[in-house]
Amino acid sequence: MSTIHFIVLLPLIAAAVGGLSNKAFGFAFPKLVTTGALFVACALSWTIFIKYLGGGEAAIAPGFTWILSGAMDVQWELRVDALTAVMLVVITSVSALVHLYSWGYMSEDPDQPRFFAYLSLFTFAMLMLVTANNLVQMFFGWEGVGLASYLLIGFWFKKPSANAAAIKAFVVNRVGDLGFMLGIFGTFLVFGTISIPEILAAAPGMAGSTIGFLGVRWDTMTILCLLLFVGAMGKSAQLGLHTWLPDAMEGPTPVSALIHAATMVTAGVFMVCRLSPMFETSEVAQHVVTFVGAATCLFAATVGMTQTDIKRVIAYSTCSQLGYMFFAAGVGAYGAAMFHLFTHAFFKALLFLGAGSVIHAMHHEQDMRYYGGLRKHIPITYWTMMAGTLAITGLGIPAVFGNHLAIGFAGFHSKDAIIEAAWAAGYPAAFWVGVGVALITSFYSWRLIFLTFYGKPRWEQSEHIQHAVHDAHGHGDAHHDDHAHGHDDHAHAHDSHGDGTAGYHPHESPLVMLIPLLVLTVGAVAAGFVFHGFFIEAEEGAHFWNGALAFDTHLMHAMHEVPTLVKLSATIAMVSGLLIGWYAYIRNPGFPARFVEQFKPVYQFLLNKWYFDELYNFLFVKPAFAIGRFLWKKGDEGTIDRFGPNGLARLVQLGSAGAVRLQSGYVYSYAFVMLIGLTAAITWFMVG
């Protein structure tokens, strides 16, 4: 068994062992098995990644024949190349740290074995997706992460909102998956195979070909790419199929970090990059990917400015950053898209887990309006989240001041590369959207920091904190079990006075939660600077990717030749967003309320997420319920039941009622009936 087999199968084995262990084993055993397996898989993944940094050919780990039907030959085999290697370290690194973090975060949950089993199952499904060598095997992993996300988002199944969010994620992804399935069917129809290497090798030869449908000739590759992209839109929450992602915050915070940083939401970006030679054959498909990515980028960023739930702000930030990745892929900068996916995994996981640490300190309070001044109480969480914020906003020194090497946090290198690529590729609209969103991202990210860690404490206004204080002082009824009601953590109140916060004293998270934060901080600070050459530099990148995706060396060269102002644009936007956030929430705290009052319709539009949920409810949900109710009442009950089982039952009932009257039990009645029958028979024969 090869290294890649161990990496993929260890999480599955751990999920089975941890999930099936009974209560006699206690909580420690399933946690130890699942976490240990992920750290082993992580270590093995890094060895593969380091190997590909020096350049390497794609390798296929053989398996077995899975499906053999006519011309379709589906082999279960694992593919390893540079693209896979990047995804392996992202998935296993973040998943291993999330497992470790969950030891502290979920320490009081009675269903810990189930939770850790779900985490490992999720990781296995994602690993199957990124190591697939054919489209059917990729679809297996694709559906696997959909299932596991449903289980994790609805982990606290006694909480109605968690169940609703899980169902919403599942249903919306089914829409995208329909497009993906049709894309796979169409690809097999056109190429006669579902083997990814064979499809990519034949794709350039199909450029310009057409296919007939409904009496019209359509460009073959455009149709296939757009169908496949619909699948990517669902899984990666692009505009139109994005509505499930913010509601996924109903799951525990470690789930948010795993789904939104390293796994499920990046699957669509990975798929587009894996099939990039196909997308290169269709200019229309590339334009669509660019437009949808840029629109998603702008939409999610504008909504993120108005959210008050700390996890929802970061969730919309994820949606926006995925938009960056897609429009990078749309303009042909696949290396830049994967680079941002790589760096984003570190700083977004850091921000989510940091938010979990804040929530833990604030007794499951997630509304930032009830925070304030926390940097003195949870300093490690504060500094790690500062590093994550500097990474996502893109702090750095561009290579325009006589320095030949740009220096900065992770997001500075990857996001700036995307913005420069949009300009160099001739997509000015995408460029300006990227710059504008960089400003908005900086604003809402620093807004989160200022509301959470600066200013005066506002905890006494929180109902959750008041419950904690009452419980700590022995007043009132004991607080209900957090997890029995699906609450998002387990902080305890401390009997502390003198801080002007009604006796509540936030406390730092345990070491088992802080270690993952510190490790991810290293990635958020250094991942961009250390690895940028391998992802986007023309010579190094071509050597690293080695055909794993459609790497355009000419575009990479052109990125370095863009005007100085283009190189400075993202940094100027970042500083502008920071200054606006500082003025609004530190220098003049009354400004946001006045601004909202002045532009209330705009604020309401953004606060209500552009009314997508209301629109979908009107267009799809209510009509679906109306049709279902009509078919139930008029079809099922009014027609089928009435004339079917209920009608037949009524006939039998009426017939039996008549028959009962004949069964009187008197001999003379039976004799009379027999006499009438005999008379009728004789009369019949006589007449006949």
C-alpha cells in the first residue's frame, strides 16, 4: 500500500473506529484515534508536497475496477500531482488542527465520538475528491462531502435552526450537483471516457466543435464547461447558489472552520483548476466564470459589512474570497487561484477558530455588539486574530519601491496576484471589482477587530452573559445544557468584580485550543512569502505545476509588468478600509448609526442579503409548497384515496352491510329466499 493510500484511508478507518466505539471506551479513545490519524495523514501529505516543490511527474496509485458497463470503464485509482499535493496539505493540515481544537471546544458535549467521526468522514470524502483520476470517482467524493456537511451542520439536531440549515445546504447543493452530473454525462458522451487525463488530452482538439440540442447547434466545450461550473457554483457557494453558506454557521465553530477554510467550499475551485484545459477551450465559459466570481466577490463583501454575528461576518468573507479565486481562474490565472486557496485556508481557519475562542470566552454570545475591550482578557486570541486579519486584508510592501521582492502577510501575496492578473489579462472590470472588494474586506475585517477587542466592554447588555453571571452567583435557575439546545459553546462565568461588566470576566481558551491558533498564525504570516514563487512565478511555477493545470507563463510574466499604480492599488485599498474602520469604530463611534440613518434603504438592502432568501422563497419555496399541498389534498386525498383504497373500502363496507341483513339466523327466512330463487329459476326455464 502506497503513501497516498494511507493518507486517504486513515481518516476513513478512524471515522469507523471512533464512530462505532461504544460508551465503555469513553470520550478519549475516539478523539485520540481520529486526531492521531489526521496528524499522521498530515505529516505524510507534507512529505508529498515538499517532493513536488522540487518538481515531479504525476503518479497513479492503482486500485481496482469499480464500474464496467459497455464503454464506461471506471477504475478506482488515486492520482497524485502538484495540484493534488497542494490540496492534500491544505485539507489534512487544517483538519488535523480542527480535530485538536475540538478537544477543548467540544469538551462538554455528550456526543463527542459522533462529532469526531463526522469530522474524519468529511476529511476522507474531501481526500477522495482531490485524488480522483476520473469524474465518477470525483463525484463520489463530491457527494461524500455533501453528506458529511449535512451531518456536521445539523450536528445539534435538537436545534430546529440547525436542522433547517443542514437541509438548506443539502438541497441547494443538489441543484448544483445536477449541473455537475449533466456535465459528466455530456463529457462521457463527447469524449467516450470519464478518465480525467484522457479528457484533458483530447479537450484542445474539441475546441470550436458543436453539438445539436433542440434543433440548435451549440458550442460543445462551452456547454460542458458551463454545466460543470454549475456544480462548482453550488459547492463553492457562488452567487445564485450561495444561500446555504451563511446558514451553515448553525453548526459548531470547528465545523465552520473545516467547511469554510479547507474543504467543501474549495472543491469547486479545485474542480475548475483540475479541468482548466477544458475551460481554456471556451472563451464564453471563462467569461462566465470571471463574471460570476467577481459578482460573488462584490455581493458577499457588501453583505459582510452589515452583519453583527462574528461567525457570519467571516462566512461572508469566505464567500467573497471564493469569488476572488473564481475570477482568477476565469482570467486564466489558475496558479494564482490555487495560491489564494492555499493561503486562504490558513488565515480563514485561523479567523474561524479565533472567533470560536472569542465565543468560548463570551459564554456562547456571537453578537459583536455585546463585545468590546476583550484584548486585555484574551490576549493570545487577540494577537492571533490580528495576524489573521492582517493576512486577509493583505498587509505588505509591494515590489515597487526599489525592492525586488514583495514582503507581506499571506493574503497580500495571493490576493494582489489575482488583482494584477485581472489587469494583465485584460479584464479591467474584474480588476476594479477586486480593488473595491479589497477596500470593503479591509473595512469589515477591522470592524470585527475594533468591535470585539477595542472600546468599552458592552457585555452587561447581553442576555447570555447575564445568565452566566446569575449561574456563577447561584441566582435563578441553572442554565440549560448548552448542547442539549444546540448552543455554540461552554464558557463558564467567573465570579469577578470591578471591571464594570456586571461581574463577568472573560477568560482565555485552554491550551489545546490555543495551539492550533498559534500554528495557523505561522501559516497566515509566512505561507504567502515562502511559497509564492512556486504558485505564480513564471519559471518556478511552470516547474512546480508541471502540467497539473493550465499554467500560463506569459500571463505570469505580464503580471510583473503591470503599472506601478496597479501594483499599489490593493495596498491603497487596504489602508483606506482600515482608516474608515478606525474612524467609524474608534475615533467617532457614533458615525455608523448616523450613516445608517442617512442611508437606511441601502443598509436594509445589504442587511437583508440583497433579499435573495426572500426572492427564492417567493419564486421556489412557496410555489413548491402550494403544488405539494394541491397534489396532497386534490390528488392524493381527493382522487387517489377517494376512488382507490378509500372508495373500494366504502364499497366493501356497503356490500357487507347489505349482506349482514340477509344473515338473520332464522330458518324460515333462508327457506323463503330459497323458495324465491327456485321459483325464479323455474320461471326462467319455462320462458326460455
